[in-house]
Amino acid sequence: MKAESATEGSSVLFRQLECFLAVARLGNLSRAAEEMFLTQPTLTARLKALEEEVGDELFVRTSRGMRLTDAGREFVPYAERVVGGFEEGRRRLEELRGATGDDF
């Protein structure tokens, strides 16, 4: 089996954070999976992998959908900073490319 590179691991973690935030925002696995263009089992697997990574349960399933645990609520702002920082950086590079017409 091939070892995962740091870049691949970062990419996987980033996608897990995006999934986490979508479920946290929507409170529903099916809607979050649809928004992320994923199957529900794929989304569930990403959430489980993230929970294993952070060592805590982030959601509780209820009859009304998914509810954040205390740990999940605490984790939201950190996930938002990671995802938001990446999006800001990407937009900034797009602006710079547009201004110069060059890649960096």
C-alpha cells in the first residue's frame, strides 16, 4: 500500500473540514451530501475520519437530523478559519493573476 503524502493528507483533511461545516450549517446529512456533490455514505465516512483525527465525536444523530456535540460546537470556529483562510488566499491569488495576467 502506498504511503499518503503530506499534500494528499492535507487535501483529505480539508475536504473533511468542508463536509463538517456543511453538516454543521445544514443539520442534515442528505442535504449536506447533495450540496457537496457526494453520496451520503461518502460524507459519513469523511465525518467519521475527521472525528477519529480529532479524537472526539462532533455530531449526534437525532430524529431531526444531525446536532453538534459540545466538542463539535467548539471545533466549528477552528474549521471555519482553516476553510475561510484557504478561500481568502485563493481569491487573492486570482486577483493578482487578473491584475498581471501571469501565474506566480
